Amino acid sequence: MSKVKRNIYDVLRGGFLTDDSSLKNWKMLFFVVALLLVMISIAHSADAKVVKVAELNKEKRRLRAEYVDTSTILMRMKLESSIRAKVKGKGLKPAQKPPKKIKVTIKQE
């Protein structure tokens, strides 16, 4: 068997983990596994944040639509014609004369 085939066969069998200098290989393997676990956890947290941002955007759009609807209703309620219609039943009507400004002067002694 050639040396390349023997090395490939050794790697597939896990011989590099059981020979005399395997402590160095185990350290490297644990380091790589730790890096992979960190990478996986970061990817999951990034995915969770993307989902949270999408939910918040959907909630923002819903609240914006509710705000627009409410402000439209408020603007209609503040119209003079709608106020006149509501107070007509109570006997109130618009003034015929414009309001007068009252000035108060205080004399100091």
C-alpha cells in the first residue's frame, strides 16, 4: 500500500487519535470542536434575532395602521360640522356675533 493510501486509511480509522503523539491531535480536535460549537450558537442567535426583527416590523406596521385609523377618526370628530350636529340636540347653536376680547387691568397702589 502506498504511503498516501496508508495515511488516508489511518485518518479514516482514527489512528491519528490513538498513536503515541495523539495528545497534540486531541488538543487540536477539542479546539476545533469548541470553535464549531461557538459558531453554531452564534448562528442560532443571529437567526433568532432575524425572526424577532421580522416580528417587530410586523407589529410596527400594525400599530402604524391603527394610528392612522385613529387619527382619521379624531380629525372627523373635530370637524365643526360634526360638533354642530352633536350639540344641536342640546339646544346649542353657533354665536351670531364674534367673541369680544376682555382686558383686565390691575392698578397697583
